Amino acid sequence: MLFISFNPTILILECCIVFLAFVVRGFCGFGAGLFMTPLLTFFLDLKHAVVISVLLQLVGGGCLTAGTIKASDRNVLCLIMIPSCLASILGVYVLTVFNLTLLLLILGAVTFIFSVRMFILPLKQYMNKIECSSFSTHTLIGAASGLLHGLYGAGGVPIVLFLSNKIPVKSALRATLLIYFLILDILLAFVYLLFPIFFAGKVLLDLKTLGLEMLLLIPTFGGAWIGYLLQQRVSEIVFRRSVAFILILTSLLLMQKGLGK
């Protein structure tokens, strides 16, 4: 297990990881945590990697969310936010108590299957398969995504696969995802601050973490800006397949972390 280091070589590698993660976030509206958290665990212990990932997503996601509120699907957000928020708090607690690397392996395998399907299915067929979901489905998906976001700072897979079937328009999907994760990240930031009050000795946010966070803000903003510019220049089908391709790559990273190699 590695802890926070300010070695120049490691810092450069961490900056590269964060930059690429936020190119993905700026482009898709999600994916920074899926990309960033598994790679940061090569240099940090899981707890610090998750906290830094969530806080960077809060800052970078907040900038990207400006101007997207009108394009989001607020009806869907209303159904999924409460179970997502409650489950994310549970995820933070579980992160400090258990080691659930097996969950990463299972999540990675499921993600790989569905993302390959999403990549190869033509857009018209994909849109024809959109179905109305029940309240219980929204609750289950929201809780699963919230739990994973609290656990790993990477809760994108369930909610992205779900919303991709419900929101066919690129701009609306991206806006909805940005707002969804911004709300979760704001909540988790408060949880990190208040956690020691309720669970003595379980400090999640310390000075070293904040110091590294500040150093990684430049690649965060740079990557988010590049990703934002890229997403304005692609079609619906390229966007869908780009999302699927990113999910395929991150699923392999998740399985690799789940195997503990």
C-alpha cells in the first residue's frame, strides 16, 4: 500500500492521469473517476485515491456543469438522486472498514459485456430498444451507482449504462450525468469533512491530501477544457461509441484492480 508522495516523477505521472481523466469527463460528462481512481492506486492507497478523485471531480465537474442545467433531464434526476446520495454515504463508511476488491472484478466484467454491446449496436437499433423503467429500477440503479461512487469514486458504470438507454440525445445525456455526479461529489466532500466527528480516528481528508489536490488542479482544468472542445465536434453515433470504448478500457482496468495485480 502506497501513501502520498511528492516525488517529482510520481507527481508528473499523477498529473498525466488526472489530465487524461478530465479529457474523458469533459468529453462524456462522466468517466474521470473510472479512469483516475484505478490508476492512482498505483501511487496512493485506495482511501487517498478515492478522496482525491472525488474532490477533483467536484472542482472539475463544477466548471463543466455551468450552462448545462437546462439541457438535463430533471425528471430522471429526481428519481435517482435520493437513493444515490444515501448509498454513497454508506459507500464511504464501507471504504474505511472493508476491502472489497472483488467488487471491482465483478463490476469490470459486467461493464465489459454491456459496453461491447453498446459499441457494436447501431444507433437506430439502440434507440429503438429504449424502454420505460419502473420506480424500483431507478432506485436500484441509483443506489448501485451511489454506493460505488462512495466506495471508489467511480460510480459511473451503472448510471451511464442506464441513462444511455433512457436519454438518446447527446447533450441531454452529458448534462444529466454532469449534474448527477456534481451533486454526489458535493455531498461526499461534506462527508469527508464530517466523518471524523462521527467515527473517531477515521480521518479521510488531511493536509497532505489537500496539498496534492491543489497540485493536481491545473491538469484537472486543462483536461476538462480539452474534453469540452472535443465533444462539440462529434456526431451522436461517434459520441455513443466513444462512451462505449471508454467503458471497455475502464472495465479492463477495474478487472485488473479486482485481481489485485
